[in-house]
Amino acid sequence: MARSFDDATRRNIAELVAGFTRAAADEPMPALKRAAVAIALTASETGAGATFLLTQRAATLRSHAAQWALPGGRCDPGETPARAALRELHEEVGLELGEGDVLGVLDDYPTRSGYLITPVVVWASTNATLALNPAEVASVHRIALDTIEREDAFSFATIPESTRRVIRFRLAGQHIHAPTAALIYQFREVLAGRNTRVAELEQPVFAWK
């Protein structure tokens, strides 16, 4: 069922995120670089339905070029994940939000490429306008929340290189993989009131570098 983009939906999602219990931190992982992404909730093109922003990275980037991703990037020294996610959201798609727009954070996800990603859930106003940075982002898409709530939105596969399950998010006839798929999947589970862990969900081999 489609969710309206209104105060009632904001309150509902804020309560669900506030009720989410983050996984206890494991032993420190100094080799991993801290990063943050924004699960940025905003209105659909018509202004009625609730969506989140998903980008396709620029083809000219040195790493993970042309891949699907949530807006985000590496944390600057001394920067909190929330502030990093807000800064990257502004730098990549021109959306300027404040810490009062942050609804909460989900579990950290360690990547094969050496990052520990913190997803930050934020709420953007209905009049939010986007201005892409072409050096980082090729395109941005508003994905309706009911898209990720479908039973067939996510699937799992096995690969010979790992004992962990590979997660895939099916969108418009193609597959989006972890880490992005894992973070979106956990947010879907939060919307359903479930504390589902995703750190052990695997990435495809091409994303290991």
C-alpha cells in the first residue's frame, strides 16, 4: 500500500526508526574507513506518495563507477555519520537538510572494499528541489516506499566465493546489490517493525574492490 508523504507518515516512520535497536558494536575495526549514506525520504514527483532517493553514480568515478547507491560517502575526521550523510546529500544532489531532519540511524554495514557504512534516515520537505553534481551523480531517482515493501522486491543467491547469502534488490528489471541492497532491505524491515540484521549479507564479487 502506497504511503502518503505527510506528517502522519513522518511520525510513523520516526517512531519505527526510534524503536529500532541497533546491533551492538563488535570489536573495533580500525582498518575500516567510516562512511555514511542517507536514506532520504521525500515526496514523489506528484507530491503525494512517500519515496526515497537512489542515485546512479557517475561513470567517471574511480571506484564503483556507474553503480546504484544511496547518497553518501566517507566521513571527514571528527564528523558524525549524521553530519556526513547530510553533507554528502547536499554535495551530491543539492538537498540541504539539518540535524532536525534526521529520524535516526540503522546498523553499520562493513563492506568488502574497506568501509563501515552507517545509514542515516532523514526526512525532506515537500518543496525539496534537487540539483545533481555531475562529477559524482549521473542520475537520481525517487523510489516509492511500497516498491521495497513488495514480497518479491528482494531475493537471495549463493556464490562459490562465499558462504554468505548475496542479497539483490530488483528494480525496473535489473538487480541492485549490497551494500545498497542490504541497507534498503533493513529499512524495509524497520518499516514492518522488525529488527533484521544485514551485516552478514554478501556483496557480489565485482563490488569487493
